[in-house]
Amino acid sequence: MKFFVFLLWILLLVSCASEKPEGKTAAEVLFKEAKALMDDERYLLATEKLNQIKNQYPYSYYATPSELLQADILFLQENFTDSAAAYLLFKDFHPKHPQSAYVVYKIAESYYKQLPDTNDRDLEAAHEAIKYYGELITKYANSEYTKDGQKKIDECKGRIKAYEQYVADFYFKTEEYSAARWRYFDILANFQSSDLRSHSMQRIVLSTYYLKEYENCITYANKYTQELTKSDKEVVNEYTRYCKNKLN
């Protein structure tokens, strides 16, 4: 008797597991199946269901939600390059969609997730993330995503600042003084951090000295003296004396 009760229980579970969701149309059923499969992390099967909607019911109500769900699946699969492209495509085709704030946020998140672990590699993804987090904050200021967007903008800007300093310092340490000076000039044009600016100004003076442009070296030293930290000013004053001795 216990065996038959156990068998009945197993059959009931299988029946429930294989039971299709209800829906008024075949497209609705497929969409609900895809959503359930996604929630179970069965992404390939979910994608198959969405492709069926795309191919068999392209004009149904569920065609548009399926596009967004497909982008979400790519994101959950950590395929962030493709998820960014999918969200961007959805944004372009459905600019007034009710979930536009979410879509812009996920575009930014897709780029943010592509950031390298260290600051010595290309950070183009950080610039793209800032762009779309900024769009989110500008267009959807009351969105639930804006607070996180602003936090990540600040993080990305910090990463970019660190990268730019790393590259400039690398050129300086390898005695590529012309390239280093150009990089430090670019930092002054784009960043307001007082410590970074002072460091860059000091290195511009030193790079100019090593390029044997002694008059320019003195000019930069005089121009930057008010912004230099105490330690950077001491170094710059020392190199200013070197330049004057070279000119005498």
C-alpha cells in the first residue's frame, strides 16, 4: 500500500512539473514558459521558447516583451557584450516603452560589468557606462535605479582617473617624456582632483626639463606654482634652479 501511495505521489509531481502555464494564446503560453525556464536558470531552453515567439508569432503582443526577456537572459548568462547590444536594440525600436528606465539602466550595467579588474587595461566600457548611467539620471530622475547609477558613475570616474595617471606615469618612468607630458596635459584638462593635478603639474615640469626645453620648464613652473602641494613645489623649485643653471 505504501508503495502505491509513493508511486502516486511521484506521478503527481511529474504531472505538476510538466503542466503548461495557462494562456489565451500560444504566444502567451510560450512567453510564460520562457519566463519560468529563465527563473530556473535554464537559459537555453528559455531562449528556444522566445525564438518560437519571434519566428511564429512576430506580431503578437508578446513579441516585444520577448525581446526584453531575451536581453535579460543574455545578461544573466554574463554575456554582457551581447546583452548591451540587445538592450540598445530594444531601446532604439521601443523608445517610449514603459520600462525604458530599466532598459537604459541595464545598458549601463552591461557596460559596467565589462570593466577589467585592474586599472592598467582599456576602460572604454567605463566611458560607455557613464554615458548611459548619465542618461538614466537625466531622463528618469525619479527612477528606482538612479541612486545606484550615480554611485557607479562616481566609481567609473575614479577608475578612469586612476587609469589616466597609470598611463602617464608609465610613459614618464620609461622616459617617454613627450608622450608623458601630453598625457599629463590631458589630465589637467579633464580632472579636478587637487592631488592628481599637482602630481601632473610636477611631472609636466620634470618632463619638460628632460626634453631640454629649459625656458618652457621655467614657464610651466611659474604657471603652476599656486596649485602645487608642498612636496611637489619643492621638487619643481629644485628643477627650476636646474633650468636656470642650464640657461646661464
